[in-house]
Amino acid sequence: MFEALSERFDSAWKKLRGQDKISEANIQEALRDVRRALLEADVNLQVVKAFVAEVQAQALGAEVVSGVNPGQQFIKIVNDELTKLMGETNAPLAKAETAPTVILMAGLQGTGKTTATAKLALHLRKESRSAMMVATDVYRPAAVDQLITLGKQIDIPVFDLGTDANPVEIARQGVAKAKEDGIDTVIVDTAGRLQIDPKMMAELAQIKEAVQPDEVLLVVDAMTGQEAANLTRSFHEEIGITGAILTKMDGDSRGGAALSVRQISGQPIKFIGVGEKVEALQPFYPDRMASRILG
Ligand code: GDP
């Protein structure tokens, strides 16, 4: 992934390489390439504008450092700004003072929400934090079964009340059960729709109200680019998210979503999904991602 973006940046660097002075004219040209690279990677326009303006201010104000060529200096500025855009450092998962920590999973159908729920549970167990998963997606019968199957596969308990119960009630009872059983973290999987609709948002808000989560994680499909920006905005405005999980980062993504989520919501990407397998979850590191983008 990110090949196109890296290639674009490459051409910007080539123009700066070999110049012994960083001039306003060659900065402008390199900035145009950076802007084009980001737009081609399907980064949200508003995010691109803010990013380019910041790089420009930094580059024009930069002292020419002896022994460092302007191209390298410019790359460093872009690298630092990309890292900043994605949140500087890895943001850890919340841990409630009194167990259980409650994590609410939100997102559209097909983004990998249910898979991410199981991935997260497994990740927690590896950190010696016991987990329980709660199946509230009663609209898609297969979703409850899917979570139960995943639970069996990784030996993590799943709380469900079938598909006739009210999702808010399932969530409430699931969290109560986790508390009773002395579970460290309870992850509530919720229903996703094909697109954002008022009923879905209202139900999610009710579940949030009922279980008072320590984390609301938006599951975002990295392949969706611009759409990811709109999705993040809607969920953050209507529900309030505390972070995101970017899934399908193993695919042929243009990388736009990774750059938009933080800028739009102010909340960090905490994990990335890098495959269909339940082990395929990694903590998100902004600096590593910036290096990967710059190639
Ligand atoms: P949900 O509707 O949001 O709960 O989505 P699912 O968890 O059912 O996932 C939808 C599809 O995406 C399934 O085929 C998953 O195997 C696949 N999937 C989920 N996460 C990833 C990922 O990180 N990488 C890849 N390649 N596929 C994923």
C-alpha cells in the first residue's frame, strides 16, 4: 500500500535534491507535488489544505542547516508534520479504575467491526487483561453467530440474548455480567448499517448512555479514503468517539483514511487491522506510518 503516495513524494524530493538552497520557488513546487500526492491518496481536501499550509510555514521559516541538503530538510519537515497529523505517539487503550473497562465498537457494516472486536479481545488477553464480548447486532442474525464462533475460536466468553432482545438491554446486561464475573474489559459489538442512518445513530447513543463506555472506537475501513473522513465526522459529532481502529490496512489502500481520522475528530487511531485472521491487529504508530508513506 501507499505506493502511489510514495512515488509522488519521490518526484517532489527529486526536484529539491541537488539544490543547495531552499528557495521559495522550489518549495512551492514541492508543495504542489505533496498536495497532489495527498489528494491522489484520497485524503480529505480540508485535511490536505491544513497540512500543506503547515508544511509551507515550517519550510519557509526553516534555517538552512549546514551539511543537510534542502531536499532532506524538506522531507524531514513533511515527515514530522505527517507524524503530527496522525497523533505523534501511540495512544493506548483506556483502562477504567474500577473494572470492567467498557469499549463500545461503532461503524458501518462490512468495515470489519465484528472481526476487530475479537481481535481486540485477543490482544487484551495477550496483555493479561481478561475480556468478554457482547453481541448486540440483532438485525443481522449471522452477526451474533459470527461473534459466538469467533469467541469459541479464541476462547473468549460472548454474552448474547439472541436476536429478539433489545440491543440496549443486551449491552446493559452484558456489562453487568462482565462485572459480576470479574472481567477486566468488556467489548460491546454494535450493529452497523450500509450507510449512516438516524435510527442507527439513535440506538448507538442509547447504548452509550446505558453502558457509559470508557472507549468508543470507530472502526474505519482504510480502503474508503474520502468516505472515511465523512464517516468520522458524523460519528464524532453524533456519538463522540475516543479513538479509531483502521481495518484492511493490508489491502491496496491509498492511505487517505489514515491521515484524515485524527485531523477530523481530534481522536487517535489506536490500532490497525492487517488481515482477516484474528491475530492480525497491531497498535498504530504515527511515526512508523509516516515513514511508510514517505517510502
Ligand atoms: P462488520 O460487518 O463490520 O462486523 O464486518 P466483519 O467483521 O464481518 O468483516 C467484514 C469482512 O472484512 C470479513 O470478510 C472480514 O474477514 C474482513 N476483514 C475484517 N478486517 C480485515 C482486515 O484487517 N484485513 C482484511 N483483509 N480483511 C478484513
